[in-house]
Amino acid sequence: MDRREETQHDSNEYQKELKKQEQLGSDELEKQYIFENGAKFRVPYRIIKKVTFLDLSKGELRDIDHCTRLQYRLMLKDAVLKATVNFIRRTINITYNPPDADNLKEKISKEELAKFLGEQGVHINPAKVEERDYDYIKEFYTYAFNPARIREHPPYSYTMEQWRKMKPEWEKKQAEYEIKKKAQFKAFQEQYEREVINGEKPEAKPTFVDKVLGRKPKEKEKGKGFWFHGV
């Protein structure tokens, strides 16, 4: 007999969020969506926070393995979107959802993060803290779903300035090549239709000898040719 406790439907994170939405007005719900090219998309965050703790004690960070475990424990928090613990630079970068953020997700304060790090043996100097607003749509959402413009890199061995000068000519050649490729494929389709589907004989192409002698090319007869059966 299965004695495991039955999972309640309302314990699901998605179900909890739906209940929160039912309590919101239409104006607040509208803030959870953005419009791109006439289409409506839902985004979980808008403006959140990114904090950097600087000049941490090398003795408290201890080693790379300890930093990796600390980073993993930070990422277990629902309100933390991204965490990076850098042992070499002795810094910790955390992108998190602050209490004053306009969304329905779990929230955490900068002070709570500092307290948690203190419990892990890493103490924060309040004078060595940098914090800024993090635009989730521009810095994460747009970067992830519109990569062509943002992730553009020059070809190998070229600088970005060289590539920007070369790019217009390269795009022009690419466009010409695409037109040529489509024309070749269309010619192949027409030839296939004439010779295979309609059964027309292909036009005989003159050989080098035909051109020298100035004679008409002969049509090749199928099934004839030299065949040698070796011993």
C-alpha cells in the first residue's frame, strides 16, 4: 500500500500563482504581459535588482569547491534568478526579485541575502556593495529570444570594426548567391519535368571533337557501349 502523503493541488507553484492572479485587477494583470509585433507575451519579471558584493574575505570563501556549493545554495532560493560566486575576484553577483518589484513571484531583500551569506560564513561589508536596477525584458528576455542583433560576432581573425566594413559587401554577395541558387534549382526542376515526367529526349551537347570538326552532336543511345569481361 502506498503510504505517501497525497499532494494537494494548491501546493503546486502554478496553482498558487493562479490564485494570486484571481485576486488581482485587470490593470495589474495587464502589467504581466508585453506586446511584440502585435503578439501578446507573458513575462514573469520587469524591473528587478542586481547586487554585487565586493572585496570578500579570501579566508571566508576558502576555495573553489566552497564557492561552488555557496552558489548552488543561493540558486536554490526561488527569489534568486542568477548567482555567481567568483573565487578569484572575491565577488558575488546576485540577480534577485526585490520586495518592491511589480510581479507575482517570490521576493527577497538585499539584507536577507547578506544575512544568508553570513550564515554560510561569508560576511558582507556594507561599504563594498553595488546595486542597480536589472531590466528583465531588455537584459534577459530580449537577449534570449532576439539573438541575431545582440549576439553578433565577427568571423574568426577579424575585429568587429573590420567586420562592419565587410558586412554590406558580404550580404550583397550572399543575396546574389541565393538568387543564382534558386535559378539553378528551377532549371533543374524544368529539365526533370521535361525528361522524366514528359519523356522528352535531352538535348545532345556538343563534345570537344564536335566543336573542332564543326559537326552536330550525336544523340547517345542507351544500352550500347563497350563491355569487357575480364578473365
